[in-house]
Amino acid sequence: MPTRSQDPAEYSTLAERCAVAIADAHWFRHMATRALRDGKPRARIRAERARTAARIILMRAKQDAATHRMIVEAATAGKKAT
């Protein structure tokens, strides 16, 4: 995986932030699969936590997208009012 900044504020567009969130969710799901197959102790718990992390990441990305849409709509409405 290529290295990138851990600061989400550095991703300027909504599309970039969503792409990063999707990539992170895929990585966590891959880790869940790996946890189930590696045979180490507490594999199910580790896999469940990885899948939960993926769900949280996607949920936050959806919230970010909804917030972004509201901001854009408000800005557009403000421009029409003036």
C-alpha cells in the first residue's frame, strides 16, 4: 500500500476523501479475512473488530458526504438570495 498522509484534512475534495475511506475499508476487510485464516488466537474477535472498523469508516464517509452536500446547497442558496 502506498504511503500517504494520515491527516484527512489534506484530501481537498470529497471524491478524494471517499476514495481514501473506501480503500481503508477494503484494507480492514482484508485484515478480517486474514485474521480468520491465520489460525492465531482470538481470530474471530480480531476479524469482527476489523469488520466493525470498516463499517465505521464507511459510515463516517457517508456522513461527510451528506454534510458536504448540505454545505454546497446552503452556499448555492446564499448566492441566489443576493
